[in-house]
Amino acid sequence: QNWTRGMSYCLHSESHLDTGPIYVRENGKLHVVNQGAGGIQNVTPKTRPFRLFSRGFSVELCMNREDDRARRQRTDHFIFTYTKEGNLRYSAKSLFSLVLGYISDNVDHIDSLIGFPEQIAEKLFSAAEARQKFTEPVTGLRALQKFTEAYGNLVLCSLCLRNRYLVISEKLEEIKSFRELTCLDLSCCKLGDEHELLEHLTKEALSSVKRLLLKDNALSDAGLRRMTAPVRVLKKGLENLLVLDLSCNPKITDVGIGYLLSFKKLNCLDISGTGLKDVNAVIKRIQMQIGLVHSKVPLKEFDHSNCKTEGWAEQTVLQWEQAVMEAIKPQDNLRSRTAALHFYGKTHRIEEVVKCKLVEAEAKASGNLQFYKEKVQNCHLPLKKEVAGSHELKNNKKRALAEQEKERTSKQKHLCLTVEDWDLLNTY
């Protein structure tokens, strides 16, 4: 007992902390040392829960709020909803949605999508689009190219970039990655003759374009010569073009219209507001060589409402435009300066909108020069004799037209294959 009292005294004197009961085994029995009384009690020990840490120990869970990916990995695999009572309820997402989200986060690391099912590829594209993966400068272009190489016109079949020159300048490589476009609207963009996008139009990647709108783009005869060189000589490029709008380009003259005669499949042509000198001669030339008739009424094919952005990447183009507009927002501070100019009687010049409206007004004043191809109407069949005679007449007309076309094509070959044309062809 003296030994146990001395040990309890030493424990009590060394530390005032509550270390819990102390057990001592003596003669095969377990005794509890009571520190307060300094004695030993023959009491059966009461079970206490095992304490891993001391009472003063606390743990605080910290997350890096700047790292959105770490937060998304913890919460993105759950769906949070509320019950009728207002309690929070969560359920796990399906394995397909989890895998889809993981691949869309790393879509730029995909090697190829050729042969991948279109239905799943569309969901993957929309998931990556929701995460704005295609707006990133380097990885976005690489990811977009994987989709355009595999699915072509499903990604985008029609692209409208009217009055969006800033989008073209910022996302030129992304726009060039779209393949198998059938409709392209570049109206009022002021591209000029030597723009990289116009050079891209002549390549085989955009040979599927059937509707091309180049209204008010500061084009001249040199630009048309470059744009039509592959079609005139190599029979490649924009050979499948059906609708062409070149209105409001006053630098295009009668010489430039001659380059357009190589588009044999044209159904509609608009050259209003161009710098033609002999309008009647141009009208006759277009009617004789392409078979287009001058329209006295404005055609619906040249209405801007008919051209829209369609495809998987429709929202992607809108995201590009929003990003460009957000980058321009700091210039809104200049409104106070314009207000001061108006107060002192000075007017602030507005460049793009006013120019486009002025050019359109000049085009209307100069007259409507839109052409279309007449559709062949089915008539009632005449008698057999008349049918035989009509067949002979048609055959004679076809022979005469064939001979005329041979002469014209031979002349055009000698006329079109100039030294400048060969220089252009060597660049392709």
C-alpha cells in the first residue's frame, strides 16, 4: 500500500492534467488508483470510449477556393436537390455522366475522334462547350480541330459573321478549322483583297461552300482574280458556288466581273453598288455566258435573315463574340468624352455602322443588279411529229451552243492564263 500511495503521490505532483484512471494489478486482481484520495479501490473498471486525441485537439478542414477543379472534383459527382420538407438531398451521378465530364475537362488531350459515334460525340462537344473549353487560346483550337476533322459539317454547316470583324481577327485559326461549310456570310467586315481568310476560301477545305456573301468588303478586281484563279485553271476551290453576293464593293469593275464567268453553277448573283462602267454590256455578258437573267425585283436569296449559324458550335461562336465584347467594355468610359463633345457642338464620328449604311444607300441609288437563273417549266407534250421536229431543233441549237462554248473557252484559256495567274497558281 505504501508503494501504491507513493506512486499516486508522484503522479499527482508531476502533472495536474486529467490523464484518466490508472490501473494496477496486484495478486491477480486489478485495482484503480484514485489520484484525488491517493488510495486504491477494488472496483471493476468502467469502460470509457477510446480517445485518439486529447480534449483540446481540433481539426479544421480547409479548401483552396481558388482551385475550381479541386472543388469540382468533390461536388461534380453529386446531384443536389431539395425535398418537399426543404431538406437537402443528394444522389450520385451515373457513370456515363462522370466519364463524360472527365473527358470534357481533358478534351484537348484526345488523339482522334474518327469513327467515334456521332450521338456520344455531340454530348461530349456540348459538355466541353458548357465548360468553355473552346474559348481557350491554344487548347481550344486543338480540341476544336479534333471534332471538325471527324464530323465536318455536323460541327458547323452555316456560319454568319456579319459585322464581326473583331471575332474574325481574334479567332481566325478557329474559323479556318471549320470544314465542309455550305453557307458563309462575311458581309460588312472590310476584309480587303489580301486577307488570310479570303485566301483560305480558295482551298479545297471550303469547296463545299454553296452560298458566299461578301457584301461591303473593300474588294477589287485583284481580289476577284485571286479568288477565282483555282476555279478558272485548276477547276478547284469554289467550283460548287450557287449564290454569290459582291454588292457594295465599288472597286470592282467590268474586268472583275469577267473573272466571275468561271462560276458555271451560279444560280444567283448580286453585283449592286459596284464600279461598272458599261452596265448593259455586263448584263448581256452574264446572260450569254452563265445564263443568269437580270431581276427587276430584289431577291430573297440575298436577304441576311436567311443566313444563320447552325451546327454543334453555334453556342461556341456566341461565346467568342461575348469574349470579344467583354474585352471592348473598358472603352465604354469614353462616353463622357462624347457627351462633352455633343455639349460643345462637336459630333463624334461612328465609323463602321455609318459606312455600311452609306454604302447600302449608294447601292440602292445606283440600281439593283441582281441576277437569277430561270427554272425550266414543264409543258404539255405536243404531237409526235411536233415532238420529232422540236427534237431536231433542240439538237441543232445544242450543236451551235457547243461550238460557241468551245470557241469561248479556247479564247478564255488564252486570255485568262496570264503571267499573273501563273504566279498566283504557284502559291497554291
